[in-house]
Amino acid sequence: MSASGDKSCKLWDVETRKAITTFEMGQSVEDQQLGCLWSGDFLLSVSLSGYINYLDPSSPSKPSRILKGHNKPITKMCVSNEGKTIITGGSDGRVIEWSAADGITRSVGGDGHGSQINGLAPAKANKAIASVGLDDSLRFIDQDTVTYSSSVPPLKLKSQPRGVHNEGELTAIASLDSVMLVKSGSVLQDEKVDYEPSCISISKNLETLAVGDSGQDKSIHIYEINGGQSMTMKKKIMLTGPVTDLAFSPDGKYLVAADGNRKVSLFKTDSDYEKGNPREWGFHTARVNCIGWSPDSNFVASGGLDCSIIVWSVQQPEKHLIIKSAHVQSQITGIKWLDGNTVVSCGQDGNVKTWDINWQN
């Protein structure tokens, strides 16, 4: 068996020195073949795209199976379908849908960003995924067809997006110098701000919006939004470092935030955002990049520049669980919960990993 830059693989008869089967792998540059492997009954090749192809001599017109993934750093991740589906976006604009049960993947097609993905968020009301990228646009991915939606045109943003979140039919985008609320493709609010938004989260009741600041201010800005009909500044919460990620808990009782000074901070929403963790959650050794809530709102998982994952307990704030070198020599860029006992993480190494969490009381 041989693989070639002419976008084909071939099987050769050694005695006659003639090709007996030719596998045409496609017409694009990324279909060039970089290598192959014949192991027992399995014939595999790897494409320039990074995809791994299973080849069947009885059906050479197309691979019998293609393993799709990332060959560039993963920048953002979200989960949908009640934790059954994982969606990841890379620095090259590629978006991959993963089945949490068996790891089967599908590549998102259609007119995408073509550049780095800066935010992904499930839009459950429309069975879609909201995405923002360095092309300064908001787009929606149809999960039924696994393609960028043609019925909902891209929304051009005025500045570079830094994060996106969806709740109900309301989508919020944090851009470099503004905060935007969108519903059904129409802009409800577009407020210019004097700080540098880095991340954003909408409360479950659609009444509150939290926006993190990655600039000198090092603060969380809390807005009353009245279901998206208004945007009124309510409170500013100071942190010790630039805000890198934040999220309201599923039950709406807490807001958790991560910052560049190694800290994870918990706040109570029903007590004017007073601290919810009396003991400092500061066991990361470098910047915390991402956080995620467990479905029951009892645990927070965080991933950082130190390549480690830490699980924090809301009920027992003095305890935590550390997974060191979760992504070896690679910072963690996304972390979510699939269910009450399983965490999924991604990193600049291009890998997606799932973890069984066994919390010891």
C-alpha cells in the first residue's frame, strides 16, 4: 500500500509491480495523503487535513470511515443535547461535533468563519450552536444538518468578538469594545463600553447579564437586562486579575469567575453577589482559562495555563480535586460537564478528553 500527494492511495501487486486498486481521496489540497498503515485487516491513511481514513478494497470510491478532528489548537468548546454532544472550534476555524458516547465525529460544513473560533454556545431553543470568530461575525450551526445555517444569515459585528452565550432565544456577545444582545437575528441592544469585555453569561431567568473585563479594570460588570429589552448597569465586582471566564450556575444561585491571577471566585446572586467561598480557590499555579458548572450546581471545574484541571465543591469549599498535567505541556482552553460525574476538556494540543470524577467526602 502507498499514499501520495496526488490525493490517492494505491494497492500494489509485488510480483507484477502493478497497481491493483486505487483509492481516490478527493480533489482539494487537504486531500493529499501523508502516510498509510496496513495493520492486519485494516488499511488506514492520513490526509493533510489530519483526518484518518479507513479504506476498503471492495469499495475504493470512498473511505468506509473517516476519523475527523483537529490538527490545530482547540480554542473553544461547548456541550449540547444534555451532555451527549461535544462541539469544539479551532484556531483555523474548523468546528467538530463529537459524540460523547463513542467518540464518532462529524465536521461542520457550510459557510463558516474561516478563522479562529472565539466562542461557542448551545442555542437550545433553535437546536443550534451560536459561534463567533475572528471574521467578526455571529453565525449559527444547524445541529440536524451539521452545517452553518443558511436560513439565518451571519450577523456582522462592529469589533472583534471575545465570547458568546445563549439562554432561551437570547444571545449575548462580548466584543472588544461593546456588549450586544441578539434575538431571532435582530439586535436588541448594542452598548458601547469603556472597558475590554472578555467573557459573558446570561442568567437562567434572562434578567441578569454578567460581563468580564480583561483590561486594567479587572472586574465583573453586572447588568439588568429585562429579558433583553434593556441593559442597565447594576454592580461592579472587583477581582485580583483580568477576568478570563465566568458563568451563572444552572440553578441561578451563584456566579463563578476565573481570572489571570490563578483564582476562581464564587458569588451568591441572592445576596448582592457576596463571596460564596470563604476559603480562597487559588490552587492553580498559572492563569485560569476556563470554568464549567456541574448540572446540579454543586461543583465547578476549572482548567488553566498550568495544564491542570481542578474540581471545586460549592458545599465543601475547603476541599478540591486536582488532575495534574491533564493535557501534557498544553494549556487547557475549554472545560464542561457532560453529567454529574463526567468532565470533558480540550486544549491547545488539539485533544478532547473525558474524565470520571470521583468526589471523596
